[in-house]
Amino acid sequence: LFWRAVREKRPPVGVAEAFVGRGSLSAVERMQIYRAAYWARHERCLRETYPCVLACVGDAQFRQWVAQYVEACPSRAGTLE
């Protein structure tokens, strides 16, 4: 459920019940933070790896390609290293 909550655009059913909110953040809001960090790490890594592609196609297109790539080819490892 954690993996799906991080990778999917909308939180899957059960996130609010399975995870704990803390302070002013609900469980869903906390998972959105993890989701944003997951996608940002992948984008940063690919930007650093392919700076020439980024320069050629521009930020918006590159970001779209990153999303498509990560969606189609999710990492099987716990880290990007």
C-alpha cells in the first residue's frame, strides 16, 4: 500500500486507515509528502544524468518524459544509487 501510495497520482483506498496522521497532517497528506519526494528524487537524478537532453527539449518536456519513464520503468531498488 505504501508503494502504491507513493507511485500513484491519487492515494489508493485504505491509505487514511492504514497510515497515521501526525499533528496537523492527515495520513493522506503525509503520504503526499513521500510521493512528492519520490518523484523529485527521480527527476533530479535524471536531470543530472541527461543534462544535454534537458537542454535540448526544455524543462516541461523533460519533466513529462521523466514521469512517463518512471511510470513505465519503476525502480526495483530501494535507492537510486
